[in-house]
Amino acid sequence: MRITVVSINFDCSAYTEAKPLGSLVFQLFLTLMLVGCSTTHKDYERGKADAERDIREGHFVYWVGGLPLVSGEEQARLLQKRYGVERKSVGCSIDQRLSLWLRGYRSVANIEIERRFGTNIWGETEAEAEKIYGANRKEAKQ
């Protein structure tokens, strides 16, 4: 368990005496900032916990996000067939919370996948998928 203690020493007496509304805004800002930091940490930790659960259950997932590769479907097929790794996508639109969850998940899952199947698993399957995709396109044009 990781506990982070934040201590902010700020003398805002001059600011709050002159502008009581300003004090409320300032306090609201600090509260939102601290809650936001807490939430983002939780998203990252939740991603790690989800990956640990998947690994315990023997389920390996390679999460991707952003614009898809043209050979993405072929890479997904290769990962599944050769290694039993499922390739899933979160889509193109990734907000901060999802990004943090992904980082947490990948920090556990990708390391375990690489430990079991080698660190070049991603490059090898992506390169081969691009070759297959290119050959299929060439064949379709003829």
C-alpha cells in the first residue's frame, strides 16, 4: 500500500481577509486538485489490479488505444494463435482516467507477457502482420 501525504503551507490570510469569495474559490481549487490526484492514482492502481487478476486467471490481454494499425486485425490473430494473447482496443478517444488505467494495466500485463514469450513479441507480430496485410492487399488488386 502506498500512502502519499501532501502538506501545503500557504499563508492566505491577506488574500482571504480582503476577498472572502476568493478564499472559497481557492479552497475549492485545492480540494479539486487533491481529489483529482487521488482519482488518477486510483485509476492507475485499478489498471494494475485488473492486470494481476487477468494474469492469475491465465488471461493475457494486450490493450491498445488510439488510431488502429492497418494490420491490427492480423496482429490480433497472430498474438492469439501463437501465444494465447488477446489484443483489445479501447478506441481512439482516450481520456486521462482511461490513459492512467491503461498505463497501470500495461505496467503489469506487458511485463508478464514479455517474460513468458520474449520482449520482441510486439515487434515480431507487428512486422509479420504488416507483411501479411501487404501481401493480401497486393493479391486483392490482381
